[in-house]
Amino acid sequence: MTLTTKHFGADIPKIGFGTWKLRDETAQMCVAKAIRLATG
Amino acid sequence: MIDTAQAYENETHVGRGIADSQTPRDDLWVTTKIWTSEFKDGDLQASLRKSLERLDLDHVDLVLLHWPNKDVSMEETFAALNDARSKGMTKHIGVSNFTVEQMGQAVKLSEAPILTNQVEYHPFINQTPVLEAAHALGMSVTAYSPLAQGQVFDDAVLKEIGEKYGKSPAQVTVRWFVQQPGVITIPRSSSPEHIAANNDVQDFELTAQEMGRITALNANHKRLIDPSWAPEWDTAA
Ligand SMILES: NC(=O)c1ccc[n+]([C@@H]2O[C@H](COP(=O)([O-])OP(=O)(O)OC[C@H]3O[C@@H](n4cnc5c(N)ncnc54)[C@H](OP(=O)(O)O)[C@@H]3O)[C@@H](O)[C@H]2O)c1
């Protein structure tokens, strides 16, 4: 289940994933992991 | 939801991670941010086009102005931002590091709604003025540096509450955000275990008293991100 908050008709996920300072393959791997966890 | 920015110089690899996840585009939320050097009409749209190329996406869900920039008029920047939206480059628009006064100006100047103000927010900073203004304007607040860049791990109150639920101080902090209406949080981690832990917060609920104890940790008001180009921040009464 994705928790969301609604503003102006948009359902925004309440938990996201920040990528500041993540570079190269680490950024790639962590983004894929974060998406799978949030949507899977 | 994935939060990146032109300034992070990682949009290409973020885009590859999005592709690797093999997740349908409609199930994803991707946010990027326009750097302040690109706030003029034409520059903003061209820079967002380049971000989309790096991300390998035909649109993002949300694009934010990364910091306010006094050198370019807000009228010009918000017209450009709305133009990018009307061209389909982003579904929604928002701001980051805006003061209460700037939030009000943004709402007045923008045709499309301002979905969020992304600001530093963790248990040790008092963001009451921004939270109240966002609520009054119908906007959300996105909490950046939500784990105070690691400082939550040593806090005695967060540790004690975590022990009760079998959760870490990071998980207690993420849960504290989840229970605040209209607040979004974007913890960062380079560790798959930590990423999983930060999403594993739906099997417990903080009591009103625990929520209050965590909020009270802001008594010393600690701001971690305050570069030379930052605006004159709002202070709580
Ligand atoms: N708009 C802006 O101006 C702005 C400014 C700053 C940040 N942001 C956004 O906000 C995001 C988050 O803020 P942030 O990157 O400053 O820091 P943060 O999320 O507050 O903290 C990140 C630190 O916490 C650690 N961590 C994360 N989860 C953990 C866990 N479960 N257990 C133990 N340690 C954990 C990470 O280490 P490990 O890697 O070892 O897990 C990392 O050192 C950024 O990535 C960026 O997307 C935006």
C-alpha cells in the first residue's frame, strides 16, 4: 500500500527516496530498489 | 517517489535505475529540480528538456525551483515554469526553500497550483511557519534531510520510542512524518537494507503523546542546510 496525500487533485506519495550525493551505479541500484519497494 | 535535481548530477543514473525497476510509468512519481542559473524564460524550458533526456522520460511528475533566486523576477520564472507544464514536460510544479512570503507570491503568480514547498524538516528544526502557510494555501510540505543527515540515530527520545515498537530511530522519524497531514518525506540511503527499513513503517502507529514528544525535540532549532544563497528564513514565534 502506498500512502499518499492529496493536493489540488494530485495523489502524492508520502514516502519518497532522496538521491542527493548518490552517484553512478549506486544511484542506479538504489533508485531501482526504492521503486520496487514502494510499488511492489 | 524519486527525488532528484539538476544540481545532483545524477539524473542519468537515476533514469537508468527507473528503467531497471521495470515499473509502469503511471505507477511512478519522479521529481526533479531546476537549478537557479536556469530561471529565465527559455533557459528553464531548455534545461528541463535536458533533464528529461538524461532521465530518459518524456515528462516528470513534479518539477521544483530548487532555491529562490532574487536575480530573476518571479513573474518571468513562474511564467516559464507554467509554460513547461503546459507543454507536457511536467504534470505538476512546486518550489523548494521558499519562505512564507515567497510561497504566497508563487501562488499569486502561478496559473497552475504550487503542489509543494520542499524544505529542511526533521525533528530538530521548527518549521511551524512554513507548515502553517502551506496548510492555509492547500500545499504540501516535502521534508528534506528528514533524518537530519544521520543525527536522529543518536537521539535518546527517538531511541526510547523505537524500542517500544522494535523500530530504529530512522523508522520512528519516518513514521512521525507519515502521521503528519500534508507532509511528504524523502529519506536518502545508499544501503538496500536501510532503504527497505525506511519503507517498513506501516505496522505501527505513534500515539499523540509520542508525536508531541518528537515535535518537542525542535526546541533548540537546528538548521543543517544554510548556504550563502539561502533566503532570510522564517522563524517560529
Ligand atoms: N531541496 C533541497 O535543497 C534539498 C536539500 C537537501 C536534501 N534534499 C533532498 O532530501 C533528501 C534527503 O536528505 P539528505 O540526503 O540530506 O539526508 P537524510 O535523508 O536526512 O539522511 C541521509 C543519511 O541517513 C543515513 N540513513 C538513511 N536511512 C538510514 C537507516 N534506516 N539507518 C541508518 N542510517 C540511515 C544515510 O546513510 P546510508 O547511506 O549509510 O544509509 C545517510 O547518511 C536528499 O537526498 C535530497 O533528495 C533536498
